[in-house]
Amino acid sequence: MAELFHNIGFTSSGFLNLSAREAYAEAMHGKAVIVDVREDRLTGYKNFDVPRLMRLSVETEE
């Protein structure tokens, strides 16, 4: 993964983290896919306009 995202983000507990701005830029250049895991009820007011977006809503029951 270091080769894909060279000189951006930071590593915490072994995971690469990108800021929202960095992730957006990478997605716009086709180097990343944004995965939206928000509940369906939360996706209506804030959407992402990126070429590669995957929605994986996981609704939980109590």
C-alpha cells in the first residue's frame, strides 16, 4: 500500500489514514475508491461526487 499512497497520509496502529482532502484527491485521480458505510438514513444530506464510490450500508438491529 505504501507504493500506492506515497508521501500522503499518516500511519496509526499499522493502518494508513488519509485526510478527507487527500482521499478525495486520490479518488478524483482514479487511485482510490471511496467506501461509504453510513446508514441509509444518513446518506441523503451529504453525498460524494467521485468517479468510484461504493456504498456498503450495514443496518443494525437492536
